[in-house]
Amino acid sequence: MEDSLAKRIDGYKLTTAEILYHLPDHPSVLQTFLWQDLDIVPRFPILTKFLDYWSGHLDGKLHSVRVAVRGVIAPTELKVYGAELRMH
């Protein structure tokens, strides 16, 4: 959790990829796979590594990849309150 928060603060964004691929036994049929991880926009090194692994080790040939990105911590989600709380 701590590592994940540090990544988000360092600019990693929640990246979701919708991957369409051909079924190995039925190449005319497409299957969907959803992948999600924290990644760096716009280079996407983690997604690229995953897709390189897929292409080199899995039988289902990639058809297309659609990517959506969302900042996990957005400035509009952070609010400053005019109160101070103390715990003893």
C-alpha cells in the first residue's frame, strides 16, 4: 500500500487496457481481456512490458488495445478544511 501511494504521488496513473485478441483455436473469434495497473503516461512502460510478454509467450494474437487513464489522486478530490483536530 505504501509503495502504491508513493507511485501515485510520483505521477503514476491508474491505467486500464481493454485488450482484444484472437482465440488460438478459432482465429476469427475475438476475446476481451481487461488489464489494470499503475503506469506512467504517455510512455506506458508497464503496459508495454505486459504486451511484449503476451506477444512472445501467449498463443492468442493481439488484435487491438484500447487504453484509458485516470489519476488516482486528483486535485479536485483533495479538500482543505478550516478545522484542526487533536487527539490525546
